[in-house]
Amino acid sequence: MQPSLDIALVRIDNRLVHGQLLEAWIPFLKASCIAVVDDLVSADYFRETVIRMAVPREVRVIVSSIAEFSKTYSYRRGDGSKTIVLFSGIKDACESFRLGFRFDRLNIGNVFSEDCKLCCTPSVLLNDDDICNMNHLRDEGVRIELRRVPREKPIDLFEIVRKVQDSSVRNP
């Protein structure tokens, strides 16, 4: 049986483990565990090793495929190691949700799409599939915020979507 995780943050950031996470989010949340949920990283010993080397020794690192993580862990608060769950893409977070990791809040820090249809912030560029997946999560009751670091004011993703839609209606 896996130890319990107190899920403090579910985050999408295509960089996975990086300075903002290590220097801002971990101390702010007092997290003692990071779960990197990514099929490519979990299948690549070199990438997994680099991530483990980047994280301070006192922070536990879990690297898992989407299916394995979704089957093994549940979304809980208040019991176990305070944990940040990281996905590299919106599609991955949505897949994990579909497979049973049912979170109610989602933080988006950095998402890049070459086929950008909606530029939410300089660090969040969404394509049509991303928007479709976000709509699905919203319909399931997930609150989605854009925020790079804890000191920033969170931005509701769908406030931006509404503004863009309102703007396009006024200026066809």
C-alpha cells in the first residue's frame, strides 16, 4: 500500500521541476513531496534522474506514468505528505482525471502550444485541444487558475475565455 499524500497543489507546467517550483511553491506550501506524473519521464531513466538530482534531498520525489499514478493515488487533503502533483500538459491532467485522480482545483503555470488559439498570459498559450480539455474539467467542477508563483494573484482561466469571446462578438 502506498503512503498517503496530502495533495496541496495540482499543477500543469511543461517545465515540470524548475526554479519557480523549488524556490516559491515548495516553501509556500511547505511541501515535502513532488509527484511528477508524465509518461515520457517515467519511461526515461535519464530524465527521471535529472529531475531527482534537481530536487532538494529532503523532498521526496515520485515519478509515475499517468495510468499508474491515477490508479495508485487519490486526491486527498490533510492526510500524509504534503504533495505537489505536476503534469507537463493539459491533456495529461485531463487523462489522469478521467482515470480516477479526481481533483477539484488545477493550477496552470506554463503551457506552450505552437498552434496557439488563445494566449491567456505570456506563459499560457492554449490550442483547441487544450481549450476542449479545460472545458471538460470545468464541466466536471474543477476550478482552473493561472498563476506562475504563489505571490501572484490567481487568474480564473474562464474569465479570460469570456473576455475573448465578448471581444470577438463586439468586433467580428
